[in-house]
Amino acid sequence: MGFKENLRNELSFQNMIVKELAYKSGLSKHTIDNYLTGHNSIPKADVAVKIAQALNVSVEYLITGNDSKCAESARLRKILNILKKLDERDLKTIFDLARSLESSAITK
């Protein structure tokens, strides 16, 4: 995924609207909207830093979807984003599967 998708996912993960990110970063809503729609693919370094700081993530994470310092955190974020899209029945199935895997890992 690219900057646009990672930014969109992070906003969703944090349940943050563009207007709030604009306020926290000191950037205009229009500027952030441009990154979300792809009119500007990747911001200049200083702008990327402002966005990352406002979201409390690394610039590396926004650009690549990975963070070498927090690989586990990035992986968990991706899983949580998927889980947010599932209905209650599917979540129960995932939970039961995870419990089963946990049990089998303990006995090994």
C-alpha cells in the first residue's frame, strides 16, 4: 500500500476525521484531502513529519505501511483494521480460532 492508503487506514484506525487531522497537524483540510484522493502522492518530508506527529506514527509507517521499530504494532494495526470490518458472527469465529491456536501452542 502507498501513502494514500496508509493515511486513510490510520485515520480510520484512530477514528479521526480529516478536519481533526488538519487541526492537529497545522495543515489545511484541502492539503490532506489531496493526499487522500491521490492528487499528491507523497508529501514533502516536512509535511509528512507533521502528519505523522499528529497521528503519533512514524513517517516510515505512513509511506511503507511498516515501521522497523514497531513491526509488531504495524501488524496488529492491520489485523485490527480487518477485524473492524467483520460482523459479530465472524468475530466470534476468529476469536474461537485464536483460542484454539493459543491452546495448541501452549501444549507444544
